[in-house]
Amino acid sequence: MSRGRRATFPTQSDTSDDNTAATIIVADPRRFAVRIDTGSEFIVDLTAWSHTAFVAEIAPLLREYIRQMGPTPIGRSVQRKVLHLRRFWSFLDARELAVRRLDDITVRLINDYEDWLEQNAGSRLCQRHLLAGLIGVLRIAVEDRPGVLTPDVVSRLRYLGHGDAGSSRPRDAYSSGIAEALRTAARTQVSEAQKRIALGDNVPPPPPEIDVCTRLRAHHDAVIAEIARAGCIETRHPAFKRFVNLACYRNVDRRIEMPHRGFHLTTIDLAAFLVLLSLETGMEMECLIRLKADCLRNATKGYVEIEYYKRRARGSEWKRLRVRDGSSATPGGLVRMAIALTERARRHAASDRLWVLWTIDGLRPANEEGGQGIAAFIERYKLVDDDGAPLRLRLSRLRKTHKAEWYRRTNGQLEQFAVGHSIGVAARHYADIPALRHVHEQTLAAAFHDALDAALRPLILASEPEDLAVEQQELPPATDEQDVWLARCGSFYESPFAESGKPCPTPFWGCLECENAVITERKLPALIAFQSFMADQRRALNAEEWSVKFGRPWHRITNQILPAFAPQVVEAARARIDTEGLTLLYLPAEATAQ
């Protein structure tokens, strides 16, 4: 038997491999790849859809529709477009309609689809989004294949649907209590990450339970050395297997996460950073997640600019936000801390993104999964909502929370409040939210009270008129001036609260709301005595009863009448009460009536 020889096989060129891969993707027009923002490919597969011939005509149109979203669309947005269009096929299957070609589309079919969505697709706004998926693709057909659709269908494509388009419910801000609890929890977690992660080429110290066994310490050191060399270690790695086999007998935490926590940020750390930065800066969450490691610009005089990319700002995507810079309590300091803590991970992952963290899948930049540590973050710090239930944290609401806090600090001045967007957008999307409704209602109530006070405020003479001529010029026209207990009355029988010729029916403190009343210096003792009486009644009555009976006269005397006189005049009136023995025994009977 002759000696054997090594078998050889013909090699294929790189060009043939590339062509083969491309053929696999484009051989069926119903299946194609889209390059998305992460650099990977998103496969759009329509091969399982019914009405095969119709799908083959729609697929190139859908591909062009997606291409018009931009050179690198977000994968989630591409998936949403496909799912919206998929609903039309659900309609065709439910109605058992046969659509074989693009020219089978009619106005009646589109309107029937709209009616079907009204019964099966939730809110009116959601129906419009689903209908837009079909309308958008058919509009591409009008542009790329003129004449394939009839003129009446082309006219129908000029609008989405009939009737009201509906409106979305604006995201609400979290209450100040929840915001403060989130800040406290996030700062605690960030501080823990700073103490835990070893910077530079250092390695974290072993946990105390490792030192109880020399062999266990050696296996643990081998795991740490591999992470320091390669950036991470897999569960199948021999060094980690040896550590796990021995750790299971020593009651030592042997989860794959534990040795990595000393080197890299984890998902719960990322959640804490995002929560804190969003509450402090108000930056959009999608912009925060995609920050670059060199995002800090122009640091000067305690401030720094954060450069970020906002995809929605067509034509001006790159923006900068000026924030405070210094310790870790400032936004600039937080970003600097994150840059230091993720330096090792970025080096091993060869990424320029700021947020490179360790997950069960290894080291990778944070993308749409930026909130995957939220559940663990909420559970660890026992965060609850205003009703005491576990908090359902939505990262998108943190920007609204920051804006609501800024709105209160600027007292609703839109010129100061509108930072990063127009005044109209600031008013519609950030000021008109449920969390600020009470602020607007209080403002309106205060305005109405001010208008009422101005309309009903009595005439106040801070000094007695020197002669009758001056007095007659300042007093309101009257027929029979006389003194009542708290004021000088222009006409007791011409009251604005009763018909002409009839006596005034209001309690004596109604003079404080009457246009006939004139408050002079000699009425101060009575006013001060009545003020003291009302203060005593506040302790005797519940808050609601006291407010109904004495709220307005207390406001008149305390905030409007007494401040109109010189302080020495008011003190002299108080002294007169003490020296002349004026007491509350002289109060009119209706003051004490219940």
C-alpha cells in the first residue's frame, strides 16, 4: 500500500465569495439588506407574506421608501416601517381579497383598508401611522412607475385619511419627589461604579472571600489577568471554568458578571449615568446614548460644551450644549468620569463611542438597549411612583422632567425657557403638559384675584385730609357720609350690594370690598383689632371655614391696607389700642355670629 498524501481543494477567490454572498441576499427581490446606523445590516424579508406576485412588485418600492429615510437609518425605524406595511397584508388576508398586481389597487380598496383599521388598529393617530405605511410606498410607485396606478388612485394618495387625524398624548414629566429620588439613586450608583472600576492598567483587588483559599485566589487571578489582557472572558474559557469549579465549594459568587464589574461599566451603571445626565442637562436620550468619547469642547471658566448628534435635526444634526463643569456633581464632571471609566473598554472594543460597557454578550457600545439596566436599577433602589407602586421608569420622560423644572425656575417666561428649540415647540411640547397644569391654573387664579382686588379695592388715604375741600376732592361722590366700623362710608343707602335707597346688607367687613368705602388713619385701631380677632378665629375654625369667612378681609387688611400706611403710624395705632383699652368687646355682633 502506497503512502497517502495530504488532500488539497481548489481555493475560491475573494471575488467569487463576495458575489455568492450578494446573490444570496438579492436573488429573491422580496428579501434585501439595509445598512443601519450601527454599521450592521438589517434584513428585510417579505418571503413569508401572502400574494407573492404583488409582494414582488412592492418590495423594490419598499426598498426605495427605506432608502429615502437616510443613508444609515435606525434599525428600529426600518422595522417599524415594515410592520406598518405588513398590516395591509393582514387586511387582505382577513377579507380574503385577491391582489395580484400593483394596478389592482383601487380607491375603494384603500378606503376599505382605512375602515378596517378603525375597527382593528386602536387610536386614530395609530391608524394614520399604519395607513401612512401603505400610502408612502404607493407614492413611490407614482414617482418610479408613472401610469401604473389610475388617476383616481393618484388623487387619493394626496392625503392619508378622512376626518380628524387625532393627536398624541404628550409625555408627562415626573413629579419633583420622583425626580429627587432618581437623582439620589443615580448618584449613589455612579459613586459605586467610580470606586469599583480600576482605571488605566490597574486591576481591581480581589473580594475578601477569595483569600480564604490559595488555589481559589490563583484561579481568580488568572481570570483577572485574562480580562486585563483581552478586555473580557467567556464562560467557556479554561481559566474561568477552573475558577467556577472551585468556587462552587467555597460559597463564592461565580457569575460571569462579577470579575468584569471591576473593569467595565455594566447596564445598571449605564442606566444611572443616563438618568443623571438627562435630569441635569435635558439632552435627548438618543443623543446621550450616542455620545462620542471626545464630546467635550471648549472648557473655560467652569463651563464646557457637550457636542452631540441629533438625527431629527435635518441639516443641522451636530449640536452643542453648554453645561457646568467641575466636580462629579456637574454635568461636565459626570461626562469626564464616564470617559475615564470606559477608557479600557473603548480600547479593547476599538470604538470611539463614550458608552462601551460589558454585557453577557461581551464588550459593545450601547445602542437602543441603553435602558436595559433600568429594571435592575429600579429594583435595587426600591424606587416607587407617587402612589407607592414600583416606578415604571421611561427614559424619554426625563427630558420632560428637566424642562418642567426649568419652566418653574424661569417662571414660565418662554424667551428664557425655550433652549434648544423654538418658542412654539417649547410651548406645545414642553410647557403644555399635565405636570405643569397646576402651575398654569394657579397663575390664572392669581391673575383673576389681582383683577378682582383692583376692581373692588377701597380708597385708602394714608393721611387725614387737612381741610374739607381736599377731603371732598379725594372722597367718592356721596349724599350722606357717615362712619361705619372699619371705614368711612360714602353712602350707606347707595350700596353696590343692594338696590338704591335700601341699606347696605353686607357684614361690616364687606366695606373692605366696597367702592363707597374710604380707609383713613383713624380707622386703623379698628382694623388692627379685627385683624387680631381673625387670627384668634383661625385657631377656633377649621381651615376651610376660616378661609370662606375671613380669607378675603384678612388679605385686604394684612397685604393691602396696613402696608399703605407708614410703619410708625401703624405702631401708633397698636399703641393706642393698648393705652386706651380698646378690646375685641367692641366688635360688631356679626363678627362672632356662626
